[in-house]
Amino acid sequence: MADYPFTSWFDFLERFPDEAACYRHMLDMRFGPVRACPRCGSGKRLSATGRLRSLYCPHCDLVVSATAGTLAGHSRIGLWNWFYLMLLIANRTTGMPVDAVARQLGVSRLAAYRMLCLVRMHIARLQEADRGPVGGPGVVVEIDETWLPGVLPDNAGASSGAIVFGIYGQRGIHTQGIADRKATTLMTIIKDVVQPGSIIVTDGHRSYHGLRALGFEHIALNHRRGEWARAGYSTARIESYWTSLKYFLRSHNRTVARNTLHLYLAENAFRHNRRKGGENMFEALIARFPAIDRALLPKGAMPLGRGRPGR
């Protein structure tokens, strides 16, 4: 049995037996149980319009949609299917491959790919909202970078592979793709994320040599000489996470391009951080529904088909 909280299929079906239950939940998360009008304020309550997706304010004539701007906005796929997809992603350690989503939801492969992209964009927005400064005086922060060899380039003339930079603090892992390992690139990210006074543990890369000048306590381990720990300090947590990330990207014969790499990084980091904190990943996915810019969808994510009607 898994040692982290999860939502079973039976629990999910009892809580969300149909489309209406999914819409009620989304309305509660977006407008609160009181359903206050976002234009009039908390004193005015939204009313039902007779349509499942919409609410209406009789005072200012505002009509609001439960799904507008979210991952399920302007979609012909039923909202129940979106919730079910998030359940599948939450309960798998390596995420869902496109073909499996197409079979589970009865949609085309292109529609399944687009749905996965939108869910990952949803996760990326949740990651951004949760992101905050890590470390602090006397708090240990592990920093490292790794090379992902299987990432496809954006154009035919470029080389394959990508560099990923990681910061592992008390709130879990923060990762992002970087163009190079230069000191200016790494220091800019570190200053934005890590609080002064933190104890930063790195390898012996020369780009980290200026950390003390920025107000950090720096412990540099010389991996070339076999130094993997010193006085109880090591980079074991982030090195272990790199192994998990590379396994996630290799699983299901995934082909990851640079323009979608940030979505895969967000998904794996979100899953890792929630399980590290003992949180239920599915509950975290449906607790908030941030706005998503569909114009940022990667190339090849074609419009959604009708698929199978929602439950």
C-alpha cells in the first residue's frame, strides 16, 4: 500500500458521480460556498441561470461561467472527464501517457495530448502560486544542475538535450530549464529564490564560488575527489530527485521538447513536493483553478474533439 494519501476510484465516484457534482465543486472553489458576485462584492449572491455551466447576478447583470479561463474552459469534453484525468495523473508515480488517456476517456490521441498539456499548465500555475523564498538563516538548501540528454530541440539546427537547475529547500524542489551554467545565470535565480543567510550546499562548480559574497554560507563538495558529504552536509536529496526526474521523463517512451519541458518539470516537482509533505495530490489539483492562457499551448496541441460525453 502507498505510504502517501491518495483518492481511490470508489471515493472519487462517490464524491463526483456526475457532471453536476464537478460543477458544484468548481463553483465553490472559484466563488466560495456563498457564491458572491465578483463585481458587486460579498453582499450580492450569484443565482443559477438554468444552465449547468453559468451563474447570473441579478443586480449587475453579470453572467459568469464555472470553467471560463480554466483548463476546462471552451472545451467540449465534459468536466467529469477532466476531473477523472486529474485523478489518473495524481494516482500514478510516472504520470499518464497520451495513449492511455485516449483509451480511458474515449478521445482521439490529439485530444488526449491537448488535455495533458492543459492539466500540466494547470499544475504549473499551481506551482507558481505556491512558490516562495526558501531557506533562511541556518537553513540548509541544496543546489545543483543536471543535463537531460533526451530533450528535443526547438529547431532542426540545434542540438538535443537541456540543462535543468534545481533548488531543494524545506518546501521541496524548485526546478527550471536554463540556457547555460554561467555564474550570472545561476546567481540570478539563487538571489530570487533563496533567502540570505542560508547554508547552501553545492558541488565544486566554479559558478557557485561567489555565493559567500552574496551573504550565503557556502559548502562546496568536491565530487571529482569523491567527496559526497562533509560534516553532515550533502546533496543527497537533490541528487536523488534528479534520478526520479530522469526516470519520469524516460517512462512510457516520452518524447519531450524544449518548449514543453517546463510543463513536465512542473508536474514531477508538484507530485514530489505533495507526497513529501504528505498531501493528497488529487485534492491539491482540484483545490484551486487558476487562469490558463491557452495561447501558450505548445505547437501540435490541436483543438479538442467532442470525444465521449461527460458523465
